[in-house]
Amino acid sequence: MKKFTTIFTVLFLGFLAANSLCASTIYWSGQANVNTATYEELKLVPGMNYELAQNIIDYREDNGQFTTLDDLRKVPGMTKKFIRKITPYVKLDGKTDIREMKV
């Protein structure tokens, strides 16, 4: 029984070590300009899916630039809650400089 416990312990500790080596933390730096960002740049915004990114582009092509972040509520699929969530990662002017970083 002691041999089994030792083997199990070694395997378990190896599993934990492997997971900690492979695990990475993702964080974001910068912001995406919702008036000029490409589809690929918008997709970098945390929580942004392909449909919402395309809806932003379609909306601004049809209606012009957003003047406030609250204007994003006019985009199909956007909710007030989601806009609050992405506010740190989006802006209305300036260069898009958002990037995803893994540590």
C-alpha cells in the first residue's frame, strides 16, 4: 500500500508541476478605436466575439462614427452590461494599440 501511495503522490505532483508550467495568464494592453479598428483588432477586445466585431464595423459603415461609447448600444447584440465590461479596452479616437499578452 505504501508503494502505491508513493507512486500516486509522485504522479500527482508531476501533474501539478506540468500544469503550472503550461498555464499562462492573459492580460490586455492598450485600446481599440471603435471608429477605425479592423475586425482582427476588435476581436482582441476581451469578450468580443466575431459577430459583435462585425456588427460594429457594419454599423459604423452604415451610420458613421460613434460619438460616445453609449452609441455602441445601437449595435445589434451589444448590451449595456457588455459595454461597461469593454470600456477599459475601447476608445473613440486615436490609434488602436490593443494587444493580448500572455505571461
